[in-house]
Amino acid sequence: MKARAPGKVVLSGAYSVLHGAPAVVSAVSRYVVADTSRPAEFLSEEVQAALDAGQVAPWFDASDLREAGRKLGLGSSAAILAASLYALSLAAGAVDDPSLRKQLFARGLSAHRAAQGGGSGVDVAASTFGGTLVYRLTDTTPEVTPVALPADLCIEVWTCPTSASTRELLAAVARLGERAPNEHQKWLGAQGSAAEAAAKSLLDQDAGRFIQALAAQFGALSGLGRAAGVPIVTPELSQAFPLAAAQGGVLLPAGAGGGDIALFVGDAPSSPALRASLEMASHRLLAVELGAPGVRQTCET
């Protein structure tokens, strides 16, 4: 059996999602394919944590989420996990339907957290359910709410020339909380308020307010990174930000930042000046669509 699962981009709510604020995540049209007809050539920590006794991890192809020998930062570990679990379930006789996704999300979330020592699981939700989601942690099961992106919203995904380690960035922010709790709370509070505003604006289908909320997150993430001593917002994005603002848009890191993926969000495509600035800094516009379908059976090779 074969299954494919999409990667993701986190549009809103980075860091603050771990403290109860909502994140907005969208599945992207780049996929991992898993195939139970042959064993895995590499066993990821997440899949290993999810396997039942006697199960053999399926082979997978994650090349769609890589370029030039490095990960793009589109959530490949979660996509590998979702595709692998779905393929194994289909091979065991499960029916390819939405109820299976709900079951496997819980299993995948537990395995992902066990392998990574925590985390929100927002990327597991995107790879499993697909579409665009408002995602909020609770004391029990996370709240996952499908939402449509406004039709008059333009979102571009740009690859950055540097790779980022989410674990290292999260660790630096955690150390800030120990070293300077007031600064930590100040910037996470600002990020959380902006994340709440972003989620509400999408539920209201208000593109203008969504852009404003993302602009506020640019400021909060910049401040959090400075206080923690890490480049959550890279110098290149800071330099190009005024060009995005000049056309009524916003430029900001996707997810935890530090590199990997950047986002331009506006009511029209990025201006020639902004594109030239990003391209001069070795950023590249990625051909990808948001709101891709979640994990499912496939006949792809």
C-alpha cells in the first residue's frame, strides 16, 4: 500500500502556540510518499516511536521536501510519519476515510512528541488533515479547526539560504525564560495577542486584519529573537520588511524562523523591488500551493 502526506507552513502563532495561543498552519503541495511493499532505508525517530510490536517501517520518499541536499523546513518528519502510519494502516485493512485520520493523528502526535521531547504537533495535524487549520493546545486533545484562507489574500513561500534548527531556537527561548522571565513574558505575550488576532481574522475572513496581525508578529518575533540572542527573524528579512510594508503587505519567517522558509503575505503578489531584494539575498520563490489535501492513499511511484 502507498500513501502520501503533505508538508506544511506555519503562518501564525510560532512559540506562543506552546503557551495556549492558536497557530495557523497550512498544508503545502509537496509530499512524502510511503510504500509498504518495501522496508524503510532509513528509520526516523518519529516512525520508530509510533510502530507497534512486529511492524516494519515502510520505505518512503521525502525528496519533494528537499532541495540541493537539504531539508526545506516544510515539516518533513511529520509528513514521513503521517504517510508511514497511513500506509501501514491501509495494508492492515483499514478503510481510507476521515475517521482513520483522526485515529492516526492521536497516534502520530504521541510519537512525534516522544521523539522530539515535546512540541505542539501542529505539523502532524497539517500532514494528517490537510487544508488550512487553526490549531490550539488544550489540557486534553488539541483543538483543530479547518478554516479557509480569504480569496483576496496572496501568500508567497520563499526558501531561505540558511537552514534552521527549531530545537535550538526553542531551547534559546526557554533559556530566556529562565534568565529574564519578564522579557520572555513580554514578547511571548505580544506574540500570543497577535496570534489570537490572526486566528480570529481568518475565522471572520478578513484579509486586512490578518496581514496586520502578522505584521505585529514580525515585531514580536524580532523582539523575542533579540532578547534570546538568536536570529528568529534573519537580518535579510528585517532589511526587506519595509519593502513589503510599502505595498501593504508583510514579510516574516514561517514557524520558528531562523531560516528555512519565509512568507510574504499581502493583497497582491510581491513587488519587483521586494523580489529583487530577496533574490539578491539568495532567497527563492517556491512553487507551492497552500491548503493541500491531507494524508491519503496514492498510486504514485
